[in-house]
Amino acid sequence: MNTRDLQAFVEVVDSGSMVRAADKLHLTQPGLTRRVQNLETTLGVALLDRQSKPLKPTGAGKEVYALARAVLRGVDDLMAVAAPNGVPAGELKIGVPPFLSDLALQEPIDRLRAAFPRLTLRVTAAWSPALLERAVRAEVDAAVVMMPTAFALPESVTATLLAVQPTLIVASRSLALPRTGRKGGGAPRLTLAELARYPWVLNQDGCGMRSALSRALGSASLSFDVAVEAFGSELQLSLVARGVGMGVVTPSALAASPHRDALQIVEAPEFSGGLNVWLVHGTLPGRLVRPLAVLRDALAEALAPTDSRSVATAAPPSQA
């Protein structure tokens, strides 16, 4: 059995497409197809449901996929033993939520590349529930996920708490919202019922912050109107700043946004939307233990609160 055939099949399942898999492996599509067919001939079973879009493994294909990944990991470990000076090589596949790829991934990647230049880092972005599933199924070596503080992670993964991200509700300063404090000079404060009256600019379903808002309103038997579903915090905050709707954001994203001066933080005592940021992974091959430790520490530092990320940056501008 050829390990290249196993690699081709695994990449097709991971990509859900012959075209994308061929591109990642630098093969022609006919060449990739031949490798998958060679494996099916060797095993005597169909491994792919070729009628599904995206491509999915058959029942037998799911079992072969899990075993093939284990075989390929073993081959990577074997190669690592023979690596010059014991320097880890091969691939490290991690999954991250969009907020992390926008704000906190550059320094960790630079540090990882400097420490392990022979290691190829493959980063994919998705919402946290999907990333957690991929980590459980070992489709990625590790994943960073944002989950509500009360969420229980599966016992099958090893989890390290990287940070706790508060969740802020923001609105355009042009909105005349009721204010607290003496002479109405404090921050706007709204009940859940009042929040439900406004339209919202949010990520698609699956986003941890949107889920936290949905749970809070749902527990009060309230619904909310999504004016715009938009991917990416900068686009969302630009729409919120123009008064399209309310938004939900992490303090770090708000502090880094060029739209922050046009936004105001809305106090909502009934809404507690804090999210835990976890690094999760299954059993790691030996060659990835040190690289993942470096990545873990760098991510924890990147996510640590600093003065530059303080929510005070969203305070009203001083009046001259």
C-alpha cells in the first residue's frame, strides 16, 4: 500500500473536493483520482460517495480515513526521528475562529516559524463548534475555540484555557440611547427587552458571541432582528458605526478598530456574554509536542489584556 494514496484520500476528505485536494497536493486532478482509485482497488471498497457535494466518505471510507490519518501521523513521527538535530518537520494543522486570525495570530506564527523552520503550519478558519468537531475527529492537530463559560468540553480532548474574552454590546454614537449616571452623562444602559427592539449586525450562526446573545434573549423569551449578517469584525463595526444596527464585539477587536471613536459601549446588566478561549487537541504525535507548546504560550501572550486593548478606548471623546 502506497502512503501517497492514503495522503490523497485524506486530503480529498479534508477538502471535500477533488479540485481543492489536487491543488493542495500539487497534482493534476486525473493524477489525484488515480491515487484514490488505487487505494479503493487495494482495499476492495468504495471510499467516496461521488454523488455528494461536497465529496464525503462512505461508511467504510470514514473508518479508512481515521486509520489513514493514524498511519500518516506515524510516518511523520518516523521522519521526525531522522530529522537533522531532531528538529520537528512535517505539518502542524490548526483551526482558529475568525477573530483570532484577524487580531492575534501574527506573532504566534512568527515565533513558531523562527523556532521550527522545517515545520509547515496549515491554518484554517471556522466557527468554534465546527473547529471543536474537527479536533475531536483529529482532522486538525489542534484548534482554538471560543465557548461560553458554562460550556463543558468533551473529555476526549486536552484543553488549555488561553484567555477569557468579555463580550461587549456596541452601538453608533448617533443613536440617542438612555444614559445612566448623574445628569445622564454615563454609559447607555438597556434591558434585554430594550435591546430586542433594535436591529443587529452579527456573524452567521455558529459564532460564539452571537450564540451568547441568542441564549440571553431566548431565556427571556425575546427574539432579535438581524439586519445584516456580515463576516469580519471590521465590516460589522463599520456598519454599526453608521447606525445600521447594534453589534457584539470583543474588547480587543473594538480597541483595534478604526471605527471605535464612532461607537459607544452599551451596558446590559442582564447580559453576561463572556467567552472562554481554549486550545484543544487530541493525542499529539511526539514531533508536535514542542511546537504546540510554543504556539500555546504565544497565543496566551497575544490574548492577554493590555492597556492598548482596554475598553477605555471606546469611552466618549473628551469635550474641549
